[in-house]
Amino acid sequence: MKSSMDGFYLSARETATRLGVKLDTLYAYVSRGLLHSVAVAGHRERQYDAEEVDRFRASRGSARYGEPRATVIPVIDSAIGTIEGERHYYRGQDALALAMTASLEDIAALLWNIAPSALVPLSHGVRQPGCAGGLIERCHIALAEAAASDFAALDLSRPGLVRTGRSILALLTACVTQHAVCEHSVHDQLSVAWGLDASGSDVVRRCLVLLADHELNASTFVARCIASTGATPYAVVTGALAALSGRRHGGVSARAEAMFRELAEAPDPVPVMAARLARDETLPGMGQPLYPHGDPRAHAIVTALAAAVPKRAQWIDGIVEGATRLGGQRPNVDFALGLTATVLGLPQGAAFAIFLVARSVGWIAHAIEQYDSTVLIRPRARYTGPAPISAEP
């Protein structure tokens, strides 16, 4: 704890410790205006007023300070990933550093805690999915058909789960490409299907790595709940995919993509974005509560995209700068995915497609961990209805 002429200040880590919460929970408090960080001379990182922190700690749950309902969400022990210091890590390794060279298969091996040699690309025994319907529908149908015939998926031992996980990853990739399942890496399969050159393929690879997991988001929580019941990985991924498709989760990337396709022909995108705001529409993909100072995944993807397509670099910079200025927040990973799909000329829906294939790796990792725990997840509700009336005399 450091002092200044105005009082005593705590670092983010000291504040989280004093409140008994994780750093990402602290940042969520800040994003909701429940606590305030301040710039203090002599400190590179923003600080927290000790008196305000103590008042908040003493008043949590009161109407005055409006304790966020997120605090009643179960906290689940996990060794898979974490978000700390506005960076995210896969089993202790910086995801941004991994994205420089790793493939999605490398990340699967890391998150599933297996040797890379155990995760060779899989094609044998995976049937080619049908092409009818939209992507979500194709995936759900393909998963249901595979689950009906893949009796080996009932084996919930670690080797069995890895085998089923490989099958699911191959199947979802084939649903996106609408090509036969093959033994190439995921990013190579997507690149061939979308006609990308080496630079574009590398951007897609980075996106896949950075989106593989993001701690206990909504779809991953669904995945863990389903796994805790003892259902097969097919059921786990089907349920998680349904959650991801929601307009407040993975659906944001689809809305961002739609916006960028509208802006693609505009020499100056800023007036077009301003017009959206004037019509009381939003700029999708802005802000991330866990990263008050900007989503590092978005920055990494946008930087790689500008380098891969230098003729569009100025336009990309204008989009990012204009959206930040107009929206008052910085782009998040959904924004970066939508921008990537547009600049690389990918098929409509590609942003969400990248998201779902990548995140399936994280869902399977969390499912494996949940199966190992043998714990049934059963949260309690915080009742807000009329006072219960006992029927007893």
C-alpha cells in the first residue's frame, strides 16, 4: 500500500486480496462503476483508494453500493486458464505469446493436458456432415447424428474423452468448410476452403489460438454444468454451442461482421458509424469488462490483420480509431473477428465460425476437468419473490 498527499492507495492485486476476489472480479467491479481506479504519480498501473475499497468491502450486498449479482455465480476451481493483469493464460502460458506460432491443435494438447503426439489430426471414423441449413443447424445435426452412432463416446475416461474430443473438433471443422473431413490442421482446412494465402491463413490461425478458451464464460459454464451430470462430450458441446449462438455471446461477432460489411465500401467509415449511433444503433464488439484498458486479443488480431493486408491497413486503423472515439470504449475480440472476416473476404458467418471451432477446444478441456472432479454443479437461486408462507399450523 502506497501513500500520497491525498491518502493511501492500493495496487490492483492488493485491492483484490483485501476484497477476497480474483483480479477479473475486481475489474468487473470497476467496469460497473462500483469501484474506481485512479492514476497516481509515480505508478505505472492505476491504483485504488484504500478508504473506498474498505467502504465497498463493508457494504457489499447493500442497496447503497449495489453489489453486482455476478458475485452469486459459482466459483469453480480450474487449472485450465485464467485472466490476470488484463492478459489471459492457458495453463500458465501467455495466450498472446502462444498465438505467435502455435496451432489450435497445439492449444488443444495443452488444454487437454496430453502429449501433442496424442492429438494427430483425425479423419477415420468421422462421417462427413450434411450441407443443409445454417452453420448452427449443421453443427447441431452433425453432433446429434455422430452421438447416435459413436458408442465409444460413453467412455468418460481421459483417453476416451480425448478420442471423442478429436472427433468433435474434426466434425465441427467439416461443418464450417462443408468439405470432407481431412487430416490437415484446422487453420489449413479453413484456409483452403476460404481460398486464403499464407498471410491470411496465419491471421486465422492466431484467431483460433486466442479464442480457444476464456475462463468461465457463459458457454463454458454451460459445458461444465452438462459435463457434471455425466452426459457425453457430444451433449456438452451441443449445449455450449447453443449458448454461444446467443446474441449477447458469440452472436456479437456476427453482428460486428455485418457492420463491417456495411462499412467495407466506405472511403471514410467514421461518418457511417456515427450515423448508426444517431439512429440509436450500437457499434457491436466494443468494450470488455475483464479488460478495462482494452482487450489484448483484439489488439493482437487487428495488428496481425493490418500486417497481412497492408493495402487495407490505413482503413483498418481508421475503423479502430473511429469506433473507439465514437463509442468511448475499445474494440474487443468480437470486433476483431468481424473485421478479420471482412478484410480477408471470408464467407458470411465466418467470424462466428472461427469462434465456435476454436472455443470447442476450451469446452472439451473444461468437460474433461469437470468429469475428473465428479462434482455435480448445482447453484442456488437468490429468491426475490413474496415471503414464503408456511402451510404448517
